[in-house]
Amino acid sequence: MGWKTEWRSFYYETAEEPADLLLEPQETALLVIDLQNTYLEVPETPGDAARWQPFLTRMQEIVLPNTRAVQDWARGQGIEVIHARIACLKQDGRDRSLSQKKPGFNHLLLPKDRADSQIIETVGPLADEIVVTKTTDSALTGTNLRMVLHNMGIKRVICAGIFTDQCISSTVRSLADESFDVIVLEDCCAAATRALHEHELRVINMIYCQVMAADELKSLIV
């Protein structure tokens, strides 16, 4: 088993294996999405804290260390590392998209200068690495990331971060629609639950991206 045969949905159960992938570092970017301080906060009520504990454990034990390792590897290979985060420009959040104004979990009010909206330090930007700020799920919608990628000659984007079924999925679909080749690192991502994470990976795999583990990625370098 490997990335060519795993994470298949009904649509691709009988499809041929995809061709081998080779990464050209100068045409590749690693995009790390929404790994921000707010998502490491333990909910105040015991019930919510218990519900979110599996997610928080996955973040601390899997997503953050794996993402940092991939960032370090990418930097060593000459692959551009880019960061995206959710944050509003106005203190009252008037500039947010509708999806971030609706009540419930997705109701986000994260002013850009507040501590909880900042990128987690261990996976934060180094030197002149690009950071885009978004008020939508997709990192391409409402930012200049599309233009920046094209200007730098990027053709393939590797995605990591959260949440698999929300901002990762939206970004992957946007990138695919813009004809970028996309890779999603399944062990550098998380959704609120393992079931949601795995379901979304199967939905987007092979049509919008190729899903693989971080170790598999490292074998693709030219």
C-alpha cells in the first residue's frame, strides 16, 4: 500500500494508479494553513474539553512535529515555504466573509494583531517567508497568493495544516481549479475528528490532489 492506492473514494476504486511524481524544488511550494495559537486552546467547559481532546492530542503529537520536520526538509531542498492564516483586519470583524460571521464553531473573530491569531511559533515563518492573511476558508480567495505563486513560477503546492474538511479542502479545490498540481500531507493535517479527516481526504484525493504521508513526499525529490 502507498499513496497511489490509498485514500480512494468510490469514484476512484477501480482507477489506474497515477503516474510517478517528481518534485522540482524551484517549481514547488509548501503551504501551511491556519496553524494558529487559537486552535491549541483547551475549551473552558469540561464537556467541550473532552470532545476536543483527540484533536488537541493529534495537533501536539502528530501535526505540529510533522509539519515542522517537513518545513525544515523543504527549506533544505530549496522549496518555498508559505504560510496562511485566518485573521480579520478590523477589530469588529466587519471584513470577514459570511462563513466566518455565522453562529457556531466557524464564527471567528481573530483581529490580525491579537495573540491568538498568530501562527504557532514552532511552525512559524522564517526570514522572508510569505504570510498571507485571509478572511475566507480558501487561501486563494481574497488574497494575492494566486498571483504570487504564478510570479514565482510555482506549479505544485504541498498543503499542510487545519482543518482538513474546511480550509485545507477549500484551498486544495481552489488550487486545483487554477491548474496547480496539489499534494496534501495526511499526517500534517487534522480535522475536528479522525472520521471527518479521513472522509475529506478520500473526497479530495485523485481529483483535486494526491494524498500522501510526509515520508512519502520526501522520496519524490528530483
